[in-house]
Amino acid sequence: MSYCIYKLTGISNGLVYYGSTKDYKTRIISHEHKTNNVCSSKEIGEFTHEILENNIPYKHIALIREGYYIRNFICINQVNPDGWFRKFKKEEHRQLIFKKDKEKMRKYWRIQNKKNI
């Protein structure tokens, strides 16, 4: 069984969480039921989910790819699996999104909504 990288997007707030797993269906269920108390995805609330990358053969490659998304896209992840830590408080996160990186958000939105434009 191979690994995948997935993205959760909050329906009401638009917050984004990235993850990697070997068992996608079980992991999504654990996010829905919030069985992992330390996971920052619990801040999202109700969410949609999608697989970004699939058929990754090794866990260490999946962790590196997950880290790429966490470092390069705005998200609520607090810990990067390849060792890079994010320490955003909620207000700092809002400032990052709405004030400091407007152009990055526009670029991110264009990439994410390329299909709809």
C-alpha cells in the first residue's frame, strides 16, 4: 500500500490543513471524529478533503512532500513532519493571510482555482 498527501479545507472558514497517510479513508474518519487530540486540524471544523499526491512508495518521501506543502502554502499545520515548526497563533495567522501576504494568497488562490477560471 502506498502513501498519499491530502488537503482538508474548512467549509465555513477556508482554513487549510495538509497531511500524509497510508490509509486515507481511516485518516479522514479520524479527522471527522477528532480522535487525535493533538492534531491542529480540529480548528477547521467541517471540511472538504482531497488527495493532492498519490502512490508515494515510501513514508520518508511522503513526509518530505507533506513538508513541502506546509512550508509553501498557507495552512494551520503547527508541526512540519520533516522538522520545521510553525508557531502561529490564530491572530498572527489571520494577519499573515490578510495583510502580510496578499499577493501570495492571490497566487495560491489562482493555482488552487485554476480549473474554475
